Amino acid sequence: MLGTIKVAAPQGGIAVFGLDGALRQLVTGIDRPNNIDVEYSFAFGGRTIDIAVVTERYQRRLRVFGIAPDGSGITDLGAIPVLHGQQAEAQAPMGIGLYRRPRDGAVFAIVAPKTGPADGYLWQYRLQDAGAGKLSAAFVRRFGRFSGTREIEAVAVDDEAGHVYYADEGDGIHKWHADPDRADAATEVAYFARDGFAGDREGIAIYQGRGGTGYIVATDQLPGNSRYHVYSRGATEASPRDQAPVRVFSGGADSTDGIEVTSRDLGPDFPGGLFVAMNARGRNFLFYRWHDIQAAIDGSAGTAK
């Protein structure tokens, strides 16, 4: 698990944890890393590698890291400036979501700045191998609506379905097509999670089930005991707005911002997957068995533990 230490350099950095909670690696010297995402099978240096990309807010750029196959840590692959031509907070990258297009393996970074306009809030770049061990990013498009309340930080991409979700913190969750080459890429697919939140809509995570099933999970950021709203992932081309609310659960985390989830079976400690939530009070991360969350969804428990 990769988590950011959201302070200025030299203390700012990325912490790499094992599933046992032990710290495996600490990378410092990153100037206010804000959010981080992971993508798999990126073509680089004549091979495919897994990468992690973090927004380095105070330096107005992305930092890219290669992930060791054994999970022992990460290696710095370089920095990529973003949000060109912007000023002040509009040039400060905050949110990041990575998308690997299934048809050709192209990898894109979708970046949310600290502030932005009502239309075209998000910036999308194609990450590329520039040769000689270097990376580059080609600007692709700006897209995405914004209500004008709060900000947009949480971005998550469903590679398989080709959708990007982002949290308009004070108003709802937007859903767009992640592939910039689609004929309808400039049209919003859905806008949901408009009601039922007491705090800001923060982290977004995608639990991928088989055949397009699964869930979208969104943070309701509350002091002392944040809540997590679960929505159906099961939208289809015939019914693209089918993001039905499924369940709300909590687990004792304070003022949760970022979350992550995986549907992979991670052994006897985490059967059926893992849900991770940032816990502000403890300045740490809390791990939850998805098995318990699924039990709450199915109605056999009230609150995930």
C-alpha cells in the first residue's frame, strides 16, 4: 500500500506499507505530495512495469515511480510538469487518476488542480516513454464540469469499463468516459451522489466484480467517524446512469480523505479483498476486510469493522 505524507519537502514523501502494516520503504524529498495512483503494465525501457504517479503540488508537476515486482518498494523515474499556462492554485496539481486503455495499452494521467473553471476542470495527459530512461506527457484534453462549491480532488478510473469518476466535493460525483478518443468523450455520462452526505465527498474507490458488477465507494468526510457511501458499479451502455445507492457504512476512521479498495483475494486475512481508509486522528491508515463490508451490504451486519 502506498500513502502520501502531505507536507513540504524535505519531509514530504511516499510511505510503502506491507499488508501486515509494516513500513517497507519511505521516500522523502517530495514537495507536498497530494494524491497517488497506481497503474499496471506501462511500456517503458523495452519492458512493461507497474508505476505509481503522485501529484507534487508545490512543484507543479507529477512524479513517477516504478514499483518493484516483489512489493519491496518504489524507484524514482522522473518528474513531469503539468497544468501549463495556469497561475497560482490553478497550476497546483491535487488529484490524480491513471487510466490504461484496454484496446492499445496507452496509459493516461487525469489531473485535478486545486482550483478550476466550471467547464474543463480536469486535465488529461498521455504518459510516454521518451527514451534514454526518460518519461514525457502529451496533453490530450481538458474536460469535466464543476459546481463551483469546494473543489475537486478525488479521481478514480475504472479501466475495464472505461469510466472516470471524480468528486465535486460539495455537490456530487461526476462520471465521464476516460477514453479521450471516443466520439462522445465530451459528454458527461452521469452525475450522482447528490444527497445524503453530511460532509465533503472525498476519496473514491472502485471494487471490481466479475462481468461489470461491483461497487463505487465514496468518502463522506466526518470528524470522529467518517462514512462510506456504496453505489452500484453495474452501469451499462444501455443504462449509463445506473449508479444506484447500495449501502452506507462506517468503521471509526476520523475525517477520512483518501480511500482505496481491491477485489483481489489477499489471503486469509483479507478474503474477498481489502478496503483502506485514511485516519486523520491517528495519522495512519485503517485496513478493513471486504468480506465484512460485503456482509453489511448483504444485510447480515450493520457496520463494517
